[in-house]
Amino acid sequence: MVKFWNKHKWSYFFIAPSMILFFIFIAYPVAQAFLLAFQKVDLRGSTWVGLKNFQDLAQSKLFWDAMRHTFIYAVFVVLAWITSSLIVAALIQPLSNRVQSLYRGAFYLPNVTSIVIIALVWIWIFEPDYGFFNFLLTLVGLPKVLWLQDPDIALWSIVLSTILIVPGSGVVLYSAAMGAIPREYYEAADVEGANGVQKLIHITFPLLKPTTLYLTVIYTIAGFQIFERVYIMTGGGPINATTTIVQLIFQTAFSDFNYGRASAQALILFAIIATFSFIQFKFLSTDVEY
């Protein structure tokens, strides 16, 4: 043990600042949230209540509505983002490296733009009287739509505002992964008389499974953690029609000051994300190497 310490002590010295920050700002808050989930915590103090917070959530219609809204948003956004990223990456792949870099930068640019700015732009686009979408509808003789004011379509409007933006990270990663596939595979397929669709199904898609797994996991996490866009565009309304689980956690903690129930909601969200990630790793993990 002493010999090991003498050999590696400087390694631990250099990583110590990062580990200290990790425990202070990540590990400790997570452990504290776990404990708070089993307590009734408000401005007056805390009391141990066991599973009562979880029992109250199981009987809360607002909680289940928020879970349903979050699930709908995550499913449609993940499917749309994976599909659009793959299509765009495939379209720019035959171009020269310089043109590919130009398109990658163009698609990645929205990723460095504040989500608040993007949400404000979409509020203008969905504006019922002078918004761009309703302007297009009037051009073809259709009535105006209350995109963010109608409880029946407000959530779908937010989904639409998200899926219409092709994620630059997916385009960049898929484009790089396609460029790394050896051309010999496609040449062999040409010799066998395979067409373009067969090449995609039997060569490109299988070899892109590691990238697809990574993007599916991070997009699923982002989908379940949706907050800023909803908070800016609708505030969870109208009539809680767009309330998501993260927004409900925020509201429960910082509006209702019920930190115990908010921590219980956060733990449930963590469990759901972990479950989905496990399932995705189970079905999309692969041993393909190239």
C-alpha cells in the first residue's frame, strides 16, 4: 500500500481539485436530495415521513399529467432528431470535405444559441395575430390557430418547435461516423450488385449503431429534462396542458416550497431516465468495430 501511494500520490494530488468540486456540487446534492425525498421539508423545518411523498405523487393527477406530457415530448423529439440527423448527414456525405464542414457548422450553430432566445423567437412565430405561422395560414385561406393558447395543441406546438430544428450534434456525429466507414464495404456491395437502399440497411445502419446509441441516450435525457422551452413559451399552461416533470419539480420546490415532494419527483425522474438508458443500451449496444 505504501509503495502504491508513493508511486501514484502525485496523480491523486492533480485530480483532487476536480474530485473535491464533484463531491461538493454533485455527489453531496444528490445524496441530500435522496434524503429529502423521505422527509416533509418546508421553510419551518423537516420531518421524516417515509414514503408519504411518493404516495401523494401516486394520487396526484397533475404529476401524472406532467409525466404524460414529458413522455410524449421525449418520444417524438428523440425519433425526429435521430431521423433528421441521419438524413441530413447522409445528404451531405457525398460532398467535398470543405462543403461538409460548412454544412456541419451551419447545423451546429443553433447549439451555441441560448435556448431562451430560441424560445422567444418561437413565441413570435406562434403569435396568434401577427405570427409567421398564422400569416402562412391566412395566405392559403385557413383560419388562424391559437398555437400556444389552446390546451389541445399547445404541447404539440412545443414539440413542433423542437423537431423543426435539426440537432447539429447529431449531424456532426453521424457525418463523422459515416466518413469513418471503410469504402471497401461499399465496393464489395457494388460487386455483389447491391443497390443504395440495400447498402444503407446492411452496411451503413449497422455500423452506425454505436453513434445511434449515444445520440438516443443523450437525446432521451434531454427530452425528459425539458424545462427552459416550456417555461419561456407557456409557463406550463394553458391549464397545465404543457407542464412537464422538470417544471413541476421547479414549481413544487420554489413556488410551493415543498422540497421533500420535489426531491421525490426528482428521484422518480432519475429512475425513469436510468430505466430508459438501460433499455437502450440493451437493444442498441453492439460489438461492431471498424
